[in-house]
Amino acid sequence: MICDTCGGKTKEKKVTKQHRLNGKLYIVENVAAEVCTACGERYFHAKTLHAINALLQGKHKIKKLMRVEVVSVT
């Protein structure tokens, strides 16, 4: 795959993804993504995003709970 941002080539990797669903923020580990080897831009296949949504909407094991601050610059 060619990166839309810089034109570099992508490589499949496992990444950690921030994912929002139903007003909640999740950190999902070991997600398959195409990652640009030049600029680091990440691309996720639609089937991967649908699988994450299905996982989070059902019963799932929670590895860790984190407290997250939300800050506004205005």
C-alpha cells in the first residue's frame, strides 16, 4: 500500500489504537494496521474496525483501567 500522506510504502504491524465508541475511550492493543515506513501514518482496514466495535460492544476482558485527563486549550 502507498501512504496517502507522503507517498511512502506501508508495512503491516501490530499497534496500540485509541478507539472511541458510545462516548467512551478505549485503548486497544495488538491491532493490525498498515503503517507507513516513512512518516508513520497508520491505516486500518474496515473489517478490523468492525471487529474492534464488536469486541467492545460484547463482553470483553479488561487488561487494565486507566485514568485519563481531558484538557482544552480554549
